[in-house]
Amino acid sequence: MRSASVEHVVQARLILSTQVSSGLSVVLRYRRNDPLAVRMVFPAEYSLDERSAPQGAAEVVWVFARQLLACGLELPSGLGDVHVRPCRGTHTMVELRAPEGVALVRFEAGDLRRFLWASYRAVPEDQELRHLDADRALAELLGS
């Protein structure tokens, strides 16, 4: 039986300037019951929202299309809040845009590829709609 979810913890670098970066752990999540999306989970202390205090604050979760992550490993991809692009060497850059600011995070491309492969074992590419629960997705979208 295929796993209902995939979770990988990977190391990344938050790019603060051209010469300064900070290491952090990022959790990559994929759920078979939400087959079109991936989640990147960052520790609360990396929130751009000044209102969220690191003490007891929730983790920061970005949700975006699995296909965006896959495409961004090969070519610059993304519109709106999330952009993914290959970077020199073996890296991939993920740019996250919010009203509070922009975060640029560098990942090892191999870590992202391994995560995607595991997600494709859970739900093969082009089979996502067979696993999509449209009623549940609509209820979540409407906040019901």
C-alpha cells in the first residue's frame, strides 16, 4: 500500500544578502488526500510577520503546486507568491513573497528531487485527480 503522506526534513540556507545566509531545517510535506500541493514548513522564528512572536508561535507553512516545484528544478517557474528556479551548481532557489517581505531560500536540488520522487510513489504524476476529494477541497476553500 502506498503511503498517505510523505515528509522529509532537509537543510536549506535563508539568503539574507549577497554575502550572508543562515542555515535552517525545512520540512517538506506531501499528502495523498491533497495530491496537487506540496508544503514547505519553516520554523516560527523565520516568519516575516512581525506580529508573530517566536515564543509559542506556529510554524510557517507555504502551500503551492507540486508541479511548480518539479518545473522549477529545471527552469525558472512560478507566478505570484512562489517562484522556483535552478541555481548554479546543484542548488535550487525558492522565492517566497508576502506582504511583509520576500524570503529567498536555497536548497540542494537533490533533496527536492528525492522528496518529489517519494511524492510520486504516493501519487504518480498525472494521477492526482484520481485522489482528489473535490467536496473536501471545496469545504476547505470556503472555510466550512
